[in-house]
Amino acid sequence: MPSGSNPKREREYLALKTEFKKDHRYPGREEEVAARIVNKQRKRAGETKAS
């Protein structure tokens, strides 16, 4: 996870990652997909730096 993420986003990332591993979804890419989902949520909520 990026250094600017808050604890809530960290928990969401870990929950998604473990869920994907448990369900055998995205084999070998669980961390990448979970990070992309959380980063997309952060962007929509305005939690990232604007360019």
C-alpha cells in the first residue's frame, strides 16, 4: 500500500487480499488486484494528491 493510506484502507487491502487467496481468485496476483481496488477507492474519495 502507498505510504499515504490511512488505517481503514490498510484493513480493506488486507481483507481483500485474504479473501482473494481464500477463494482462489486472481492466482498469483491477489496483492496487485487488492491494491488496485483500494487505490481506486482512495482516488474516488479524494484521498490522493491532485496532479
